[in-house]
Amino acid sequence: DQASLDWASHNSGLSWPWPREVYAALLDFFQAAGAKAVALDVLFLEPSVYGVDDDLRLAQALARSPNVVLAAFARPTEQVSAPPWPDRPLAQSMTDAASLTQYAAPDARLPLPIEELLPAARLGNVQVRPDADGIYRRMRPFESLDTHWMPNRALATFLAASPDHAEQLLRRPIPLSTEGTALLNFRGPADTHTAYSAAAILQAELQRRAGQTPSLDPAELRDKYILFGFSAP
């Protein structure tokens, strides 16, 4: 949020975009707190402006946090009917980024995160199409990429939380329309979910690393699904 940008600028001299080392610090706090799964609504399609070492710090944090999902953008195909429901274990086939490089040519359907992040990356599709009136009421749980499956971000995060979730999904298939979409089940109105400023998380992580009591109790995030995104104007 804007308060986080102002805090980072005032205290650390950081302008936008932030170094990816900052995202690594966020992930370390989420991991230490025992978060169920984390989804980063960020496309890491280009190398960091701070150099390759900055990208490697984020890659190392991803390796320490196997329940993190990165954003991908699976372009829609000409096919408008529902893709066939997967008939094999989903946990790896749907989220193993390294095996999807065959679809990452410049004219392909799947721009992938940079190479440094791929070995430890799980991916979730953030391509969502609204209804004709511009309202988001439904989504495609996954896109078919020939022999692989690209889950949307929500489904990928669910799978990242537990290896058992793939089996649960196979036992309880999601009802789909002929276009391959499922109706969204909104939990409630705006502000239903608790929001935290990135600055608050970062301050707590710095305190944790210094051996101090974090100003934000990590227990607040234990067993929670965490979605990180941007709201600053």
C-alpha cells in the first residue's frame, strides 16, 4: 500500500520497484509464522534492476518456502470449450514450472518467470476474463497446455498448502460450464479478509532477525492463506 512505499522510501531510501530481496524477507516471515500457503500476485518476467544477486536472494527464499505460488499469465487459446478434467495426479503436473518451459517461447501461450526463479517456483494463472458486462462472476480453474495443466492462482494456492489437496480435488470435481468456467463463491463483501501493510510485515521480520519480539505476532498468520498484492495508487 502507499504507506509501505512511503515507509520504505523514508527508512531505507528504496524507490519503486523494490528489490526482490524485500519479497524474500516477506516470504521468510510468512514461513516462520507457519502460513498455510502464500500467493504472490506479481509477475517476475524480467531480471531485477538491482542485478542477478537480487534475483538469487528471492530464488533462495522460494526454495525455503515450498508453499509459495508465483503469478503466471496463460494466454487463452482459440478453444472455448472446457478442457478435459485431469486424469492423473495434479500436484506436480499443474505446478512444476521447470517442466513448462516448452510453452515459453516468445510466441507461446505462457510467459514464465525469469530462469533463476523456475527451479523452486509453483505457478498460478492470473488471466481471468470478466462477463460481458465487465463483472467477474466466474473463472476457469485451469488452462490446458497440451500435456500440462496451468491452475488459476486460487487453485494453485490450494494445492500448494498440502499434497493431500490434489487427491481431495479429484474426489470432488468442480462443476464446470460448457466453457470450462466455475461460478465464484465470494466469502463476503469488501474488507471481509484481514489486510496487513507490507511495511508492518517487513518491520516484524527485521525485528525477528534481530532477536527482538516482532511488533506483529506471527501467530496471526499461522495456518492462513496469504495473498500479496499491490493497492498503492
